[in-house]
Amino acid sequence: MIERQAAAQNQVGEDQIMSTKTAIDQGPRADTRGRSWVSPTFTMIAIIGAWELYVRVTDTAEYLLPAPSAIAEYMVEDYRVLATNTLSTAYVTLAGFAIAMVLGLGLAVILVASERVERALFPLIITSQVIPKVAVAPVLVVWMGFGDAPKITLTVLISFLPIVLNAVLGMKSLDGDIMNLYRSLKSKRHQEFLYLRFPNAIPYIIEGAKVAITLALIGSVVGEFMSGTSGLGYLIASSSARMETVRAFATFPILALVGIVFFYVIEAVGRVIAPWERRY
């Protein structure tokens, strides 16, 4: 009887220790996440306030530097125009990002599977990224005409490199002993990729995708500068040509918001498919 009571007390003590340890591990982390938004929020409010004060005190012309209040007023009045063009930019961004993911992962598998192919193609891949994409955009317009095709193509060209590099790094970062053990079981090459390399590369791919989605947004805007008839990039270019600076400035917070949303959606996907990674 005494032994049972002692065992029960020990079990209760262990449960309390584990619950305390869990609270210690999760408490500061959750508190840090909650406080991580405080400083940026107050900093942004201070910048906007100083901006508004500067414009009013110096009586700066609206076509040179519009006040935040004027930008907010325009965003409320013409929200339909902004919403329509935001959807157009989001479509080009997501389409280019999806194609870049497929091409990037496929190319990464080929590079990891064959060292000869990697030696032949990797320098060409890096060289292709050195060429300024703004210089490529007019050529894409000549080849593909106006519309979504050149914009999506430019988005793919800008955003696929982080996916390729991170996927290759993740597939090659397996422990050598694990690889030797798996090969000693006479596993096939596709099984090695399916059950070892690709699962190990998932966290790396997520990190590359987070970079790629922001680059895809930049690529879509650059494409809309060159060949767009819609989208936030088109609004910026057309507004600047007409000295409608308020409308051009109104696109900036929307672009920032779209980029932040896309970034954290990718991060949320990472938590779902790679829950063992605490970085998410």
C-alpha cells in the first residue's frame, strides 16, 4: 500500500515537473511572439506621424510628397480600382510562384541525382540570375506580346533560384551514415529521394519558398511596369506618368500587405507539413 502511494506521488511529481517545463518552454516563446509586433507597430506609427507633420508644416506639394491622410482618403474613395488591380497582381504572383516551385524542385532533383548534370547546368543557372531581369522584360514582350504571359515568365525567372538552391542543399545535407544504411538495404534510387532526401529537404524548401514568394511579387510588379495593362505595377507606372503621386503611393501599403500575407501563409504551410521544425 505504501509503495503504491509512493509511486502515485512520484507520478504526480513527474507530471508537475513536465507541466512546469512545458510552461517554461512555451511561455517566453509565446510572450516573445506577442511582443515582436509591438516595436515595429510603434515605429511605423511614429514614421507616419512624422511624415504627416512634415508635409503639413512645410506645405509640400501633393505631387511631390502626399500626406498619409491624403493617401488613406484616396484608398477609401477608389478602393474598387485598387482591389481589382491587387487581384491582378496577386494572380500573376501566385501563378509565377507555382511554376517556379515546380520547375525549381524538378531541377533540384536532377542536379542532386547526377553530378555530371550539376557540373554542366549549375554555372548556367547562376549566370542566368546575374542578368538584370529588367533588361529581359522588353524582349519577353516582343516574344509573347502584352498580357499575363510575359509577366508570369519574368516572375518565374526572378523567383526560382532560391527554391533550387535550398532544395539542393536540403537533399544533400543527409547524414552519411543514414545514407549508407539505406543503401545497404538495397533500396532503389527513387525510394532514396522519396523517403530520405525529399523529407529532409522540406524545411529548406519552405525557407526558399518564403524568399521566392517575395521575389515573385517583385517580379510581377516589374512585369506590370513593362507590359501590364492592369495590376499595381501598372497603376504605379501610369500614375507616375500623369503626376498622380497619391495613387502611386496608395499602392505601396497594399503591396506590403500582400507580401506579408503571402510570406506568413508559406510559414503556416511549413508548420503543417514540417511540425518538427521549431523555427516555424
